[in-house]
Amino acid sequence: MSAFQTEVEQGVSEVLIEEDALHDRIAELGAELSVDYAGQDLLLVGVLKGAVFFMADLMRHITVPCEVDFMAISSYGASTDSSGVVRILKDLDETIEGRNVLVVEDIIDSGLTLSYLMRTLGARNPASLEVCALLTKPERREIEVPVRYIGFEIPNRFVVGYGLDFAERYRNLRYVGVLADETAGLHT
């Protein structure tokens, strides 16, 4: 971190993934998706709010026809640990039956939220259902969920930036950073 921190960067103890590394890996994921879905239409389902930045950049690197829809799911509130209780706050606008669906997630932590989401969407009979996650924390996994496309595997640290938040703050950082312990009241 430079000697000068912007107001939004205060509370971030270190940069975990630099902006350039994010953009390079997302371009790679977009190219991989374009090959895997060649000749097919793809529906990207972004999980709000965290996946917005990732999904927007990912779409720019996908060369097959694609549409977008969004779901909002809550399992955290203002906490740094998943509550295990999952609620759908906003459901899809369109039906996914017979569609190739790619769930776009910002981070997979315990796997509880994603497991619930995959069961819910799978019951709607899509032609295919896969997951693309920017980040995954295997150390935190309570439920294993198959994730076909992964941007980065990260250690068990509470991260913010590039769409990820703590109490709705820090989403607008251009990188993924570690939230300082004293900021979140954490002791890791």
C-alpha cells in the first residue's frame, strides 16, 4: 500500500490481488467460456451485489451470444461469517428451463449459499448449470459444490474490493484487499 491511501482504502491491510492480475485472469476465463459454449447461447446469472464488477468484465471477454439476469441472496448481513440461513431477496426475471446457465459468483466461502442456489436453480430444469467464481476459499468449505471455473484460490482471510464488501463498503476498490482486523473487529 502506498503512503497515500484514499479514504476508501483505509481499513485495508494489504492488497491480495492486484487490478492487472484480476483483469488478466478474467480475460482467460472469458476465453475459456467462449470455447466451452461455442455455438450455444449462454445465460449469465449474477449474484448481487458482489458479482456485478466481475460479471461486467467477464462478459466483455465472452464471444458467444449471452444474456444476463440477476439474483440477490442474503446469508451474511453485516457480519464477516455466513449465518447459514439463506434468503432469496430477488429472483430471476426469466425462466431458465432448457437454457445454458452460468452462475457468476464473487466468492465461495462455506459453500452454503451456493449449494442452496444450485439446488434451487437445478430444480428449474436448465439444459446445463455451471458456476464461475472469481474467488474461492477452500479452507472455509463446509459443503462441497462443484465449481467449473475459478478465478483465484485465496487463503482464509476476509477480503474486500472489486465488488466484495464489508457492511456495504469497499466494493469500489479496483483490487481485492484484506480487511484489517481492527476494521472488522476480527481476530484471525
